[in-house]
Amino acid sequence: MEAVLDQFDAVLKAFGYTALLFAVSGVFSVLLGTLLVSMRVGPIAVLNRAAAVYITVVRNTPLVMIFMFFQLGAGKVWNLLNFQWVDIHIGTLDFTSFFTAAVVSLSLYTACFVAEALRSGVNAVPLGQAEAARAIGLPFSGVMSQVVLPQAFRASVPPLASTLIALLKNTSVAAAFGVLEAAAQMKIFTNNHADQRWGIFIAFALGYIILVEVVSLFATLLERRWRIA
Amino acid sequence: MRFIRTKAVFAATALALSLAACGEAGEEEGPVDVEVEENAAEQFEEGTRMRELAEAGGVKIGVKYDQPGLGFKDPASDIPTGFDVEIAKLLAADLGLDPNDTSQVEWIETISDNREPFLQDGTVDLVLASYSITEERRAVVGQAGPYMVTGQQLLVKSDSDVESVDDLQGKEVCSVTGSTSLENVEAQGMKPVGFDTYSECAEKVLDGTVEAMSTDGTILMGYAAQNEGELSVVGEEFSEERIGVGYSKDYPEMCQWINDVLTESNESGQWAEAFEGTLGASGVETPEFPELDPCPES
């Protein structure tokens, strides 16, 4: 435990990477997931099937494989995919190819789960809503954005929160792929202070619990606020 | 029809597997002539761990599987190769166990992260996995030796302009997550990037994502030898790593035994042979045998 307290700034920085990985991939996966679910329930058969295939393939691939693909494989297939063009530095935090590849992997993976959570929400919206929206002359995009999706989001807050919590914990996979986030920092600590393994482990577990609690608190607030539908 | 096709696939797979199995024949025995001690159990006092192991006829040794020249396991062979492994074989032979027989010496892969827990819970009896001796580690496990002293260097692409740490200030340098090397990278003003294995790091250097990887010179030499003409080791050593043998604190008597075997291997020339046959293959001169730490009083 002393090691953790002595180098607390390193711990904060590591959890900073974790939180940022979560935030950035969270935004991207919700956006991509919304797009996927619109394709999935939309009237165009090709898009419908394409979304279904994407979700089936990516959802059934282990996250580590997706990371490995973007870290070690994709760059060899297409040069742009090695992400070496990303070079952003904010304060002491660096966002380079490793961070970008992690965000891409996490977003593409989590988007599938977001899409499926949202689809359960879409199914919960009574059919009459979509029919009524069409009856007043809204095109498909209007039906989705004005009528169906707002209700679907409300209905799927609990499964979405679970998906995002899973994403938060999945960021630890990035430890093995060049991002110095919490799990990687923990490995460094346990390696250097073999005599304090338990304290270090508990400290980092606490850090994750705090982050997850923040996410679930936010979810509960949203759920309460949106209850009157 | 479908049934026949399925059968054909099975047959083809079986054929491919049996062909692969053929590749295993002709096991190499390593560069050092290891003489297995006879009646080994009797040379140890009653009640010591060495006697227990010798009588049980089996020892479990933790080594790395991904460091060419030190501890490396070819998927096609049962026994890893490298300098660490050769030293481990000498220790096993002193217990009267045949190191080329996997029923007597069981090789277990250890990574930087699990070496102490494996020793503490008895998953392995000995660790020879480029295991740097540090005060913190000695608080939880025993470390005898060192049997080699090395230092951290840089591995870069052969056509790179990088000559020393000064050329890499503020740049990303790869190493293994949870190793001492990664910490030193940061201390030297470079930005640490951690991967799970050294081979992934070497991959990242080869494809140009990072300019260099850094860890013990001995490990880097192995990669330079494996990718001759593409990767080379540069710069002065900027740290001192003393590589030792890990054993469980429950058996402090093992320390003196390990030191005795190491001293003996130096006198008989086997230590130098082990180096020449493994790391020396990349054209490195055989260093002096390091001075061993005295064993803690038990």
C-alpha cells in the first residue's frame, strides 16, 4: 500500500487513461451502436443484413483478438490503420497510435452490445408509435430520431449501463497493448514491490469500483429522470 | 454426400497433424554436456528440500518461453532452449535428474508478473527466467546468484539513426508491462509503452510504430540474432541487472546448494560453454563469471 501512496500521481495518471479510454470509446460506441440499430430495424434489406452480420461477427470475437488485429495486423494490410498519424499530447497524457488503436478496438466491439441493448428498447416501443409517426408523414429518419429512438433509449438505460460498465472494465485489456492505464500500472507496482502485492491489488480494485460506481450512479439518475415517459 | 465431405476434412486434418508430429523427431540436447549425478539423494542431508526433490525424482522449473537465447520454447519441441535453461539443467542434473526427460524435469512458463506467486505457492521449485535480484523481491522469495550480470540497452532497426538514450528523449520506447525495464525507460526520460511479451515489442519496432525497445542487453541480443540485418543493439548499458535463481523462502537451504552448483559450473567450464552455445552465438564475447552474493543466514 505504501508504494501506491508514495507514487499517487502515477496512480491518478493511470486511472486517467482508464477513464479517458472509457469516455472516448463510450461516446463512439453509443454513436456507432445507434447507427447499427437503425440499420438493423430499418426498411432497407441490405443494410439490415449488413448490420446483423457485423454484430454477429464482432460480438462473437474475443476482445483480445480485436486488439491484436488493430495493434499487430491491420497496419500491415492498410498503412493508415497503424494509426501513426495520431500524435496528441495534453499535459502529461499522450495519445498516440496505441491509445487510438485501443479506442478503435473497444468502440467497434462495444457498439455491438450497445446496438443489441438498444434493439431491445426499440422492441419495447409499441408498434402504434411508429405507425402513427409514419401516418403524419415522417420519413424513416424522422420516425427513428423523433419518435422511436428517444423512447427506446429510455427503455434501455439499465442494459446500456451494464454494457458501459463492461466497457469500463474491458479497458484493462489495453494494458497488454501499449497503454499505461490502471491495470498496466498495477503490474508495474507489483513487479517493483513484490512484498506489497495485496495492498497494491486492493488499492487498484478500489479505484475500479469507484469508477464503476460513478457510472452506475449516473445511470440511476438518468433512469429516475426519464421515468415519466 | 455431406457426410463423406466431413470425413474427408477429418482425414485431411489428421494427416496434417501426423505430418506436424514428424517434425518433432530428433530432439536437440543443448550445447552443454550435462552429467547427471548418480545417487544424488545421498549427497544431501536428510530433511533438506534438495533431498526431497532428488528422492521424489522430479523438479519443476520456471523459465521464460519468449526470450530467444535465454529461455525460448519452440512450439515443436518439448524442452526450451537458452542460457537460463542451460543453467537450470545443471541444477537439475545435480539433483540426479535427467534434464532431457520431461517426466523428471518439468518446464513451466513464467512471465515477469507471476514469478513470485509461483514460487510462493509451489507451482515451481526454481525460477530461472531472467530474474533480476532486487531488495523487494528478496523480501518475499529467495534469490541466489547472480549467475549473470547484464544491463539495459536499446534495440532499434538496423537502418535507424538512434545511437543512445539521448536520441530518444520524449519518444515512445517499448518493453514488457510489469518489468523493471519499463520503469527504467521512464527514469531515462523516454515514454514507456508496455506490451505483454518481448516478441510483440520487437514486432512494433520492425513495423516502425516505436523507434526502439529496451530491456536487458542479453534479451535484445537474442532478438538481434533472430532478425539479423533488420534489428541491432545500440548504446551503452544504462542499468545493472543481476540475474539470479529464484527459490522459495520456505527452503533457505537451497541458496547454498545453488551457489555451490554455480561455482562448480564455472570451475568446470560448463558455465562458459552454456554462454557460448546460447547467447554467444550472436557473436558476443563471454563475460567474466559474476561474484555470487553470500547466502542469508537462516
